[in-house]
Amino acid sequence: MNINTGNWRISRRTALRGLGATIALPKLDCMAEVKTVVSNPKRTVFLYIPNGVNTLTWQIRSAGPDYELTGPLKALQKHRSEITPISGLHHPNGLGKHHNCDKVWLTGADVPRDGGAFRNTVSIDQLIAEVQGPDTRFASLEMAVSGHSLAWSREGIQLPAERNSRTIFERLFGVEKEGKDVIRRRFQRRKSVLDVVLEDAKAMSKKVGAEDRTKLDEYLTAVRQVEVRTERADSWLDIPKPEIDAVTVGNLTRKVDQRQAGEYYRLYYDLITLALRTDMTRVITCMIGSESNGLAIPEIGVVQTRHELSHHNGDPEQMRRLTETDTFLIENYAYFLDQLKEVKEGDASLLDSTQVLWGSGMAYGHSHGNANLPTILAGGKDLGIKHGQHVDFNLPKIGAYDVSDAKSHYKICSSPVDSDARLANLLLTMGQRAGVEVDQFQDSLTTIGQIVV
């Protein structure tokens, strides 16, 4: 099958002949027109919200298919058959160590209690990227509305996240002003510099102490990551990026003030949707807000940051506002699911081929409880994910929730009810659905059978 895209014509099987790599072409509109299927993409998105939720108004109180969505979750009613709320999950290594809960959300690593520096482990998104990444221009995409990256390499080094929406768009779809030859020469110069740096650093590592050697190893890992990204970018230079219509370009590159929080969030969700639908990447992480500086939402009358609201000390008005921000974040999550569902791929939708995890590493911020984490899985029907019920690991042991007793319910959110209900079980399940051939991830005990076909 040949693909004609105006001024270039290329066989998708021989597109990279001579480049020493097996990489599929990006998914273009023209491929849909000729009914060409590049592959069966398995896509994954991780969305992190900071500081937990107002768990007293958030908690779903019954399990199974007949559960009732609570007030903050009502916007997800139309997606009921495509979501699974999960209660009772936790990271055993993260209990009582709230200062690093966002850093270990996708790793489950053991962290210091004081929130100091530590060596992380690989995040599940990067294991998925190793499987799904070779078919796309970008193995993974790291984004943050505010805060830092959720992604960590096999060496436990944090991958950088981009926080500028226009820069993200330009990286994905922008046309290089320089010619390919100029860019390739620049890549070669960069590689030469990296070779010299690596050689000098390796020589130095033999002369330094253990502590300095650890720092040097981290530096070397970061340099190698630059080298890998450079080589990957070079290999894709001969593959044109998909053309985006002028209206979409204008919408996604417009300047939006962060004080317009809803529009700002939706801009990021639109970018993620476009990156997935054009198959530029199949793995995306996005921190919706940092633990220290989640956006205020003045358009709904909330001028405090999410961190300020989470430390409400039981003040009714502050708790009401926190619930309002929970509702607002869920409404924007529902908007994202709307966008994924509207994109059709044959008889299915983009949502069917995309599993989306929305959640936090903290249950509630008031006392930094990080058991019973707020967690919602969506999409991924074509990956073998099934939905339509509330999976609850607390109720079999406690019988019923009493959110009128704040002290009692906060205890559930601080200390796990079921020690076997681990977030790593869910991450393992998602990894396997995306093609990662492992039987364990971090401290996982099993997969979650209730969510797979």
C-alpha cells in the first residue's frame, strides 16, 4: 500500500529503509481515507491531580454496578459505561510520606519520610513506552499544567516535563524552519559533544568517592537520555509530520491566562487528544497541578490554590470550596473523555484504544492521608478493559461508609483497610493491557481481575 500525501509518496513498509530502525509512519488523515491500518495502537494517559480530594463528599458509598456517583463526580454520569471508580488503593511505601507522593504515584518506590532527595524507580508509563514507543515519533510525552513530570526512567531519573502549551504544540507539529540537512548536522554536533562529555565523565568516575559517583551516575544517565532522544529525532527527520488545519493550529497555540483555569485545562486536554489521534505518541503523562501550587479557579469563585484549600482544618467554607474544585476538575476530565469519544477510528473511538488513569497520590490533604486514593480508570475497551462498576476494596471489610463521622472516615484514608489493595496492582494491570510482559510491578501482588475482560 502506497500513501500519497501531496508532494511525497512513500511505501509505509519501506519508509525507514536504510535508517537502521523499524518505526511505523505516524497516523495521518490520508491513511484513514485509504482505509490503511498502521497498527493496533494501545494508548495510555496518566493524569495527576494534587492534594487529594474532599473525601467526605467524594466517597462513593456502594460497590458494584448499581453505585451512585456522588456530587463531585456527577459529570461522569454520561460516561458511566466507560469508567471504573476504584476505592481502597494505596502505595505501601508511600504511607505517611506525603511530601513525595506525587513523585511515586507511577512508581510505588520507597521514599524518605522527610521528603528529601531519593533515588526513584522506573514509572509504569516508561515501561509502556518501551513497548508502544517504537511505532511513534515520540516514545512518550511528559506534560504539566504546573509542577513537574510524573515520568521516571529505568535508572530512576526524572524525565523533564513541558509546561508551555505552545511549546508542546510546536514540538509535536511545528515545521522546522531549517532544512533537514542543517538539522541533521546539528544533531551530529550534539552527539559529538555528548560523546566527549561521556568519555570525560567516565574517566572522572574512577577518581571520586561513593557519594560523588552517585551524582555522576545520575548526570551520565541524563546525558544518555539526551543522546537517545537526539538519535530518535534524527531517525524521524525523513518522515513528514501530519498537517494540521489552520483553525486547529490557532486554537492550540493561542495564549491562555492561567487565571482562566477551565480554558487552560481544556487546552491541555485538546493537545493530548490531538497527539493521540495523530499517533505522534501513545503514552502521555500530565500533572494537572503540583502539590504545592495547584491552580486557583477564580471563575468559580475559588481564589486559593488547591494546596491552601486542602489544609482546611475542618473549616466548612474551605471544605465547600475544595468540593467545588473537585467538581470542576472532574467536569474537565469528563470534557477530555468527550473529546476522545468523539474521535472515530473505524467502528471504534479513540477512547476505546486509550486507557486513562485519573487520580492522586494523596487521599486528602488536611492531614496528608494517602490511603484510599481517589482513582478513576476510563477507556481502553480495545485493550481488554471493562467498566461499569465501582470496585471497592474497603467495603468487604468495613461493611459501610459513615462520612458523617469525619474522624472515622479520615482513618480509612490514612491507614489501608486492605493491605493487599495496592495501586501497583492497578499499574501492573494497565501495563499488561498495553503489552508490557511482566508479572510484577514494584510491590504488586496481583492484577485487578474486576477490570479486565
